[in-house]
Amino acid sequence: MGSVIVDCAIYRDGRRTDGPEDFSDALGEAREAGGFVWIGLHEPTEKEFELVSQEFGLHPLAVEDALKAHQRPKLEVYDDSVFAVLKPVVYEPDSDAVSTGELMIFLGDAFAVVVRHGEGSPLKAVRRRLEHEPELLGKGPTAVLYAIADATVDHYLDVAVELQTDLEELEAEVFSPDGGGSRHTASRIYTFKRQVLEFRRATGPLAPPLARLAGTGVYGGGVPFVNDRARPFFRDVSDHLTRVNESVESLDRLVSDILSAHLAQTSVRQNDDMRKISAWAAMAAVPTMVAGIYGMNFDHMPELHWLWGYPAVIALMAVLELLLYRQFKHRGWL
């Protein structure tokens, strides 16, 4: 169990106190001290998480979600706790790929339990930041939820900027004189669109939970175990998320436009190729027709025994070929 627990500490008046060796005693100590306990776990198994859920009275449905992962961002309220799911996003510059992790956050009257799945999480930096801001940390478990949400959404903004840069490079490739004809261009566009979709799955569903925490729109009431005075902070995070979602929408529209433009370019290029092939085929048909007529071996044919018959036919073929070439060139077929 020790390898699963990343960190366990009791916070009182915004100051850290190391938790007891047996974390089951931590909640009691935190309540006696008027503080709260913050436990971080990394991909616990059902057996490893069973003791935590029993000690903190976590709802079995939320526990099931936390263990299985692969959840959409959401916020659920139970009798003894609040359960939130966030999906941190990681941008991998070497492969230009977007991957997501998951953070499951349980908040109660005097505890915050965070379960992490995957590598994409800002938890170490968040804990370090909060421990340097005792005034914020003094607000209790609400501060943990706010700080994690704030760090996650701020990183969304960074990922959106990286994707915008990649999209500009892809756009330049598509509209370059020769790059748009690469057979890998369409594959790159589809791959990028999938990255945007993965990003959208993390950011889009998070808007309603943050609006509920901020108390905006139809979410006028408070959320249990969440300090009402934290609403302005969650409102700020919600505003940042709105910017991210607008960027994602813009990226999705632009990549669709680029794909349409690439397909149109491909269609035009194929039409040009077909016109060139047709022009060369028409030019090849003329001498083939003349040679075919004179190759039918009839005795009574015009100028068949004329001394200058052969050069005249060759000259006629050359003149016709030149006229066809000039005509096709003038029309842009060649």
C-alpha cells in the first residue's frame, strides 16, 4: 500500500504536518486539529483502495469510477463527499501527439483524496504551490480541488498553443507548391484531427462541472463540502476553460477546412493529370489513324505508288501533331 500512496499529510491553518504512518488515523487527527488530510494515490487496485474507501466513507459508485478510470470529466455529489473527475492532457512534441490521464478527486469535510491514472498530472507541482501559499491552503479541501483544476486548465492553454503551431505548419505544407501532393498529407491531417478530438474529449465535458462550482448560469446553488467563498476562483478557472474550448472549436474547424482544401487540390491535380493524358492520347491517335489507313494493303489507294507519298504522309502527321500540341498548350492541357 505504501507504493500506492504518493503522499499523505495533514494541513492545519495552511501548514503541513506529516501524517501518521497508519493513514487510517490521519482523518481523526485532522478533525481534532481543525484541519484536513490530503492523500494522493497512483493507480490503486481494488484491494488497495478498499481500506481508503472504508476509512473515508466514500460512495461505492464513485469508488468504482475511480478504480476503473476512463471517465468523462464530471462532478457528482454524495451524502458524505463530492467526487470530481478531471482529465489532464499531455502534449508530446517528439510525436506531436496528445495523450490524457485522469484525476479522481474526493472531497469531504476534512479530507481530500486524489487518485491519479496515467502520467499526465500536475499533482506534485500543485502540492508544492499550495504549501507555499498557506492562506489559500487554509481554505481547506476546497483549495485542493481549485488548485488541481486551475493547473489542469492552465496546461490546456499551453497544449492549445502547441496544437495551433502544429496546425500552422500543416497548413503551410498543404498549400506549398509540392507539399500538398504528398501521399502522407491526408494521413497527417486525419491524425491531427484525432489529436484535436482527444483534446476536446478532455476539455468539453469539464465546462458544466466548473460552472456548477462557480455558481454561474443555471447552477445557482452551492456544492456541499466546497467553500462558497471559492466561487470567484472557480469562475476564473471556468473563464480560462471557455478560452480553451473556443480554441479547440477553432482548431477543429480549421483542420476540417484544411482537409477540404487538400481534397479539392487533389481533385484539381487529378483533373489536370487526366487532361494531360487525354491530350497525349489524342496526339497519339492521329498518326495511328493515318498509319492504320495506309497499312490496310489495298492496291487502289490514293498516291500509293507516288514517289513522294511516304514523306508527304510523314509531313502530314508532323503538321497535325504540331497543330494539336499548340491547341492543347493554348488551353492549358499540356
